[in-house]
Amino acid sequence: MGSVRIPEVVPSPIQDSERLNKAFQGWGTDEKAVVWVLGHRNAEQRKKIRETYQQIYKESLLDRLKSELSGDFEYAVIQWMLDPAERDAKLIRKSLEGLKKKKSAKEFEVLVETTCSYSPHHLMAVRECYCSLFDCSLEEDIFSNVSLPSLKKLLVGLVSSYRYDGELVDESMAKVEASLLRDAIENKQLDHDNMVLILSTRNVSQLKAVFECYYQNYGNPIDQDIKNCGTSDLELTLELVIQCIQAPEKHFAEVMHASMAGFGTDEESLSRAIVSRAEIDMMKVRGEFFNMYNTSLDNAVVDDTSGDYKDFLMTLFGARI
């Protein structure tokens, strides 16, 4: 369940566009109006606002927002206003380009999130958008930027396969495939065809059944046995795949906690996690965050952020600002 509060009576896209344009007039920007309008609209409503603003004022709303806002507030608002598929395509591109500078499994986080914690329809939209934006396929960019062959094989499998979106579970198949995964792990063949095929094509409910069979039959959670195989990018990425499939709310709770841990805040990671889950399962993420860290996510964000940026994130949490 998402956390964004949509008014019972939603103003028309024309009214919202006019209110935003008014917020941009004169000296300075009325940031509170921007937060109030955009922070209380769903993806389809935001799309209509973008289109209507363009029609009325003959300029891109995104470009205007970039010129009116700044810093972390600007980044979060722009991520929120992008079409979700375009947002994730751009984030994946940025992460793949980041591999040229710092080769870390962290760079695959957005890619794994997109393939394993969203619907297959969203992944298809991201792939189409990626081709349109960058004149190459996502698979081509993975081949160009990922050097480890075993990791390349896994990631291409995840992005190129279509995962059935239903909830049908075949218990007998789950037992067989748990055994196949066990064989691959025992032999430390983590890029085995069976491993890639199962993780990239089975529906989420089926995979949860496979993971449960694995635990019941072999005594350890599957991600723990993968972790025991080593600490290369392949093992770390596979652990992330398992978590995003099995408990995406736990994964995003960890991302948010890590972004606020220690000195300073990783605002990009925090914004990405909140923006991407606000309309999907933020209520579950909040519950998981409290269970894991014995503190509320809302309080953690309030303590680590400030100003309009804080107000915007809290609005996405459903707070009344």
C-alpha cells in the first residue's frame, strides 16, 4: 500500500498547471505550492499536469522546475515528476556509466530493483524507454559496461526475460528447482543456466515457494548459502536479487537506513527509494523499517533532512505539511 494522500476532489490539470505557474512568478518561488500540488498527485495525474502545462505555457514543466528549484529538493521533485519508466531507465544508465569509475555491486542496485521488485510490465516499459532515450538496448549497455562474464550473464538474463505476473504456484516444481539451485550453490556455479533461468523467469510467488523449499530441505536461507560462496560482485548481486524478490520492503528499508547512517546523508539514494515506493508499498517499508531499527522511518527522515526537501519527502509519506 502506498502512502501518498490524494485529495477526494482533485483539481483539474489546468487548475494545477495554473497554480504551479503562479508559484513560479515574481521574486523567488512558492515552494510550498509546488509541494502541495505535486506531492498529492499520482503518476497518471502528474503526467496530465506535465502535458497540460506544456500545452498552456509552451514550455516543459520539468525544465521550469529545474530552473526554479535547487539542490536535493530539485532532485527529488524531478525524480517524482518523471514518468516512472523514464526515471528508472535514466537511473540505470547512470549506474552503468558509474561502473567505469567505481566497480562495485552497489552500482547494480537500481538494475536489480527494476527487474526484481517491480512488475514485468514496468520492466518492459523501462526497456522500451531505454532504447528510445539512448539509442541502444539495455542488454547492449550491460555487455559494454559489465566486465565479469558470470555477472553479465545474470544481469542480461534478468532484463531480457519476461517474468509471469500471476500468483500460480507449482509446489512440485518448487521442490525440483530448489534442488537445482542447491546443486549450483554446492558446486559454486552461481551463473549456472538453471540459476539464471529460475531467477529470471519464475513469478514472485513461485520463487518464494522455491526459497521456502530450499530452507526447509537444506536448513539455511538460500541467500545465506550464496553469501557463504564468496564476496565477489556475483554473490553480492545474487543476494540482492533474492532479497528484492522475497522482501522488497525490507530491501528498501535497508536502502533508506544506509542512506541516513553515519555522518552525512546520501540524498540521492534516499530520494530514489522514497520516490519509487511511495505509490507502491511505502506503508510496508515503514513497518519493516521500524521492525529492523526500532525507530520510525518518518522520524529518521525528519532528523536527517531539512527545509523544502524534508517537507516534500514527508508529503510523499502522507504527512500533512
